[in-house]
Amino acid sequence: MPVTVETIESALAGLGLKRGDVVLVHSDLRRLDKPRHLVKLPHCGADLIIDAFLQAVGPEGLVVFPTFTKAFAPKEPGPAGQVYDPAETPSRVGSVTNVFLNRPGVARSSQPTHPLAALGSRAEEFCQAPEVQSTFDRRGPWGKMYDWDGYICWFGTDNRTNTTVHVVEDWMALPYMATAWAMVKGPEGEPLRVKVTMSPAGPRDFYRKDSKSARLLEASDVIRRTQIGNATVSLLKVRDCHRVLREGILRDPCLLLNDNPTDEWTIQAREDTTRHVRENAGQN
């Protein structure tokens, strides 16, 4: 049976996504159907996914996609080569996100390396953030995902794409998060070098498919799943994700770090993080 907007929308409704909801979608278009079928569709089927989410939440809801960039300054850790302009800079995290960026009415946040894009009710408000902000600042769109009781959806992806893990790291001020530099477009079009704080860094357990954090979320029974075409689709509440990960880090400060490390970065990160979490446990 061919995948359509209606079949995707129906499956999302079966997971519990409804009109008025806010949802952050991490997507892998390749998982939707066989390539020979996708190439026959406009934008290889990206529109099916976008339209289905928009219809599922309705005009009173909000659909959000990550639109991360390659805007780190040269020689910084992280993908470099772009100067961030919210209206022009493409996303590096999948074809669906770039199709989404070209939709009329899409708003995009100002943080240069990990911006979000949103379409729907209060999209401009959602993307607003203070001038000086950390990468996943509590006062910006990542904070609104929590405050507006949003969902996270992994459409053909899994916890390895779960950027909310980094949000928890930022909000808990975990000491291995990095300070780096990024390039942004200035008021006269000139490239400006700006500082970015609480940026993801280092080799970590989180990036493995069977990571400790993935197993913890699975065991916590906060994820709903279905199959859409060839894609496994998962839905969980942002607040549940925060709670489970935060509580997990308080129990095991090195939850997101590699065990039995041989590299100096991880050895130091484990030591610093254990001390930081124990000293600040009452504030988290």
C-alpha cells in the first residue's frame, strides 16, 4: 500500500498526536519507502511527511524541525564553512528539513549552529530568543518546547538524533559542553565571528544506538511507537525526556559518557562531571 499524507496522519493520530500540539520532528526520509518509489514523488516524499504533521496538529498547532548548520568557525570542533543567515543558510540534518525551510511562513531561530525552524501557531514567538544565549538556552525555543508541553518525534530515526539530550546537558551546565566560535551574517552582510557556549563536544556513549540513555528511555516506558511505511516512528513528551534523563544523570553523572575510557577527553569529562553533579545535585 502506498504511503500517503492521510496514512501518515492517521498513524500519528494513533500515537496520540492531536490538533493544537507542538511537535519537534527528527526525520530520515530514506526510511519512509524504497528509493525507487520516493524518487517519483515531489521532493522525494518530504512533502508527505511535512503535510501529514501539519494536518495532524492543525493550524492551532506547531510543527518544528531541527535545521542545524555548518556555521562553526574554521578550525573549531564541528562542521564549518557557512556564515549563518536564518533566511538563507541550509540545514545539514536531512532533506526534509530543507524542504521545510522553504515553506511559506516558516520562522527560524537565531542561534547559529543548532537553530530550529517552526511553522504554525505562534511560530515567530516560538523562535524568539535573547540576544546572548547558550546553544540550547532555557529562554529560547528549546525552553518553549518544554514550557509549551511539546512532543519529540523520531520519524525513521532513534535516540541518536535526540537533540533534547543536549538540552538537558546545557540546562544542567555539564562541564564537558564546549565553548566555540561560529560565523554569522552581520547587519551589513559582513561575516562576524561569535561565541557559542554549551556546544556538544567529545566522543560519547549517547551516539551509540544501544546507548545507556537509549536503554534508560526505553525502560522508562515514555515512548510510543508505530510503523509508517518502512519507518519506525516514535513519539514522546519533551518533559518526560527531560525528567528521565535528568534523574538518570543525578543517579549516574556519567550516563552520557563512555565507560572504560582510554581517551583523555573522556577521562577528564567523567571526573569533572561526577564532581559537578554531586556539588549541584540540589539545583537540578
